Amino acid sequence: MSEIQGTCGACAGTGFLLLEDGGVTRARPCGCRGAAGAGTRDARSSLASARVPHRYLDCDFQNFDAYGPHALALQEAKSRAMRYAEEYPLSDRGLLLMGPPGVGKTHLAVATLRRLLLEKGVPCLFCDVQDLLRQLQATFDRQSGMSELDLLQPVLATEVVLLDDLGGRQFSPWVEETLSYIVTTRYNENRATLVTTNYMDDGPDELGATLKARIGPRVHSRLYEMCHPVRVKAEDFRIAIKRADHHRSADRLNREQEAP
């Protein structure tokens, strides 16, 4: 059978070469993908083009700190994210990073995007779910100049999308319908989705709700079909940093007071 015109003969149009490495199958980008440059300037530019917020442009696996009493749990979450990026696209499911605020879920998700985008040339997109929902509501105003399709098309069509802070918006039928359309479309098109959320499924926590209650049973069920759940358990690093700064300031003040 002859090759389809315009299809790469090495990878048959998949964009990846499957190689055996020590008995393990690894996916490597084919030359036809044209992976982005890995230099610092190129990296930041590529990540910004993928709509990664400025705050997260330098997030990488190397600077993810597995700290404190939950270091082993954080290291396990990091290892799972790294393995996912290394093996992509062998798995047909994405990642659902679940945990309380401030434990590094977005850091790990962006580090995964970085690895896919810069080392494998995979088209990626960062999507703040709350910002997307606000923009979609703004399209109800005919004067806005934007349509729902304009906003949703990149989220629906990009090969790998990170849905950040899922469940942050108060649940409503419109929220459920919108989220259901996004996740179902991506599921049906077999496109990988990374998700971060502050809500868990093992009963209400300090936030007072489960993930299912925040996104609805339809979206919740579909999410578990298309993603591997990864629990990220640790103390809020922002609070830990503030506490450490407070102790350092207190110690410095005590030393100054004790000085002759």
C-alpha cells in the first residue's frame, strides 16, 4: 500500500517514533514535528505562546521541591508527571492533579507541558478555567466582539491542554454544560488533557465540597475516563514560606535586641 501523500514515512503521520530502550517502549518525537528550541529565550517564548502565565514560565521538574513531612508523596506525584511526559503519547489518558491549594499542582502540570512542548514538539495550551468561563459569559453581550467558538476552539483542538483550577467556579447548570462540552469533545477526539483542582473525592475537606459537587456528575465521570488521578498531598508552601519568613524575622529581631 502506498503512503498517503504528505504523510511522514518514518512515523506514519503520528509525529512520534516508538523505540525500545532496555525492554521499555519509549516515544520520541519524529523530525517532522519540528520541536521548539530549548534555549532559555526560546523556551519562555514558546511557553508564553502556549498561554502559560508569566508566574509559571520557569516551572520545571528540576525546580519542583519535594519538601517537609510529605516529601515522599510529592516525589511520587512528580515521578508520575515525569513518567507521563516521558512516555507520551503511549497513554491515551491525561492527568488529574488533585490536592489542597499551594502544594505545587500547577507547577507539576506546567512542567509536564514544558517537557512535551520543548522536547517533543507537542502543541500545548494553558487554560485558566475560571478565566475561560468569565470570557464565555462576556460573549453573551453582542457588543463583546468575540464568539463562544472563538474562545473555545483552541481549548477543544489543541493536542494537549491544561485545565487549571477546575471546580473553582460555583456549580451551576451552565457551568456543568460548558465543562461537559469541553471534556467530552476532547475525549471523543482522543486529545490529552491535564487538569488541576483543589477538590478531592474522599469527602468534603476544608473547602467544604467534593470535586463531583463542584463540577457535576457528568463531567466528573468523564474526567475519570480520560485522566489518571494523582493525589498531591502536602502543606501549603505559601503558608510555610510565610511562617519561615516570620521566624527568620523574629530571630533577627531577637539577635538585634541581645546585641550589646
